[in-house]
Amino acid sequence: MAKWEGKTRGGVLGHRIFVFLLKHFNLSSVYFVLRFVVLYYFLTSRKSFIAIYKYYRHGHKLSAVRSFYRVYSNFYIFGQILLDKTIVLAGMTNKFSYNFDGEEYLREISAAGKGGLMIGAHMGSWDMAAYLLKRLEHKVNIVFLDAENQDVKEFLERTYGGNEIDEHVNFINIKDDFSHLIQIRNALKNDEILTVMGDRYIENHKSYRLNFMGMEANFPAGPFYIATRFDIPVTFAFTMKEKKSHYHFYASEPKIYKNISGTGIEDNDMQILIKDYIETLEFFVKKYPDQWFNFFDFWEVEKS
């Protein structure tokens, strides 16, 4: 069974390198040096390499040679986004520019005062999205699996003082004891906006097996269960990197999926929602092919 553990590659050494470069070089110079840092992971991260190679080879139907080189591109852009995250944490947000498509939808949800659900994916930068979402001046809760090494966390806290992005943004960490479910329920009861990822199946959790990019893959049931259980508007949202220092935020027109099938059967509502989500996700994966950061065997197919 494909398994994602909630971790990204990097460790303290990688973050130390990032911080050192940011203190002594401009962004263009840092990105140039990053190419050599990324080359190390490109040559040593066998499992991640195979997973991304499969994504290009069988998802985008690229040749073996093109797939090989696109893996490096994927790793490189991921490294850039990690650097950008570090810059934002350091408070240097003026180094970036932004476009917003669909922000009016989020403001409508906020103005309605009933809360809402944003379903995203591990594409682009959700760390940058957290910074951008403070524009709403409405409490936003981001649900995520945080299994990063403790020494990495402590290093970042020592470096940047552990400052939160904004008082309007709250992070809910998925816990083995399911205590996060209480926080999720409280957020919805308080008419706050909840943000979840819809593209990461966690082992031993309920999932749906569906076709994505021409192959069968597991999708978590949890995010879609929330959408059909509560009478709240649902939007799909992504924050993608464009050019060196520009990000583009997208949010789809919201829908209420509770009883959208008209049958009163929750599973029928979920099937409609998941279909809409996968269609939207495929659109963005094809539009930004190098920003799908899937570092485990998402599809579990055995092809040459």
C-alpha cells in the first residue's frame, strides 16, 4: 500500500544552508546555488526519484529521457518553494508579488458568516497560501500532517523565533489519537474557514480508490466527509509559483455538497464531490506539471 508519512526531505543541514544563503546573497544567486543542493537529493533520493519519474512517465505520458530530466525540475522548484517559505517566515514578504483568482468567492464565504471548507492539494505552496489567507481577516484553520523532524522545527524556531504567520491563521495537526477531529468540529461550529488537503491518503484511514491521471490511486475520505456532513460551501484552492518571485492564488466557485445528489444518501454526495475535485486537480496538475510534489508511490503501478 502506498504510504506517505507527512515528511519532506531536508533535515537541519538543508535548512541551515537555506538560511545562510538568504543572509548573504540575493534571491537569484540563492536559486543558482540551490541547483547544486538539489542535485544532491536528485542523485541520492531513490524513492522520491522513482515516484516522480512514474508521475511524468505514466501520468503525463512523457518519454523516459524527458521524464528523467523533469524529475530534476520538480525537485528544483520544490527547493525554491522551500526557500520562499523560509523567506516568508523571516518576514521578507515584499520579495514576492501575487495574483488572486477567486478571492471574491472566499470573501463571500467570509461575509456569509457560516464558515466554509477549502480543499487543496500538495501542489505549489500551502505555506504561501497561509500568508495570503490572512487578507480575509477571517479565522482560517489549516489541517495538515506534521511529522517533520523535531530538530528541524527547533532550528526554525531558534532562527525566526517561532512567530506565527498571523493571528487569523491556525494550524491543526493530524494526531494519532484523533484529537484533531475535536478542533475541526469546533472550527466549523465557530463558523470559521477550514482548509484541508484532498490528495494524500494516510495508511489505515478510510479512502476511495479512483482514476487520477489515467491510473488508480487512493484518496482520503476525511476531507470529503466533512464537506458532505456539514451544510457549508466548498471551494477548491491552490497557490502556484509563477516566475521567480510571483505566486498565483486560485479558488473555485463554492458549492454546497450536502445532499447535492438529492437522494439523501451521503455517499452519493461524496461521489459527486470527489469527481469535481479530481477534475479540478487534474487541470492544475496539467497546467503546472512541475509543482505536483508527490514523493511516495501514489499510484502503485508496476510499469516499465
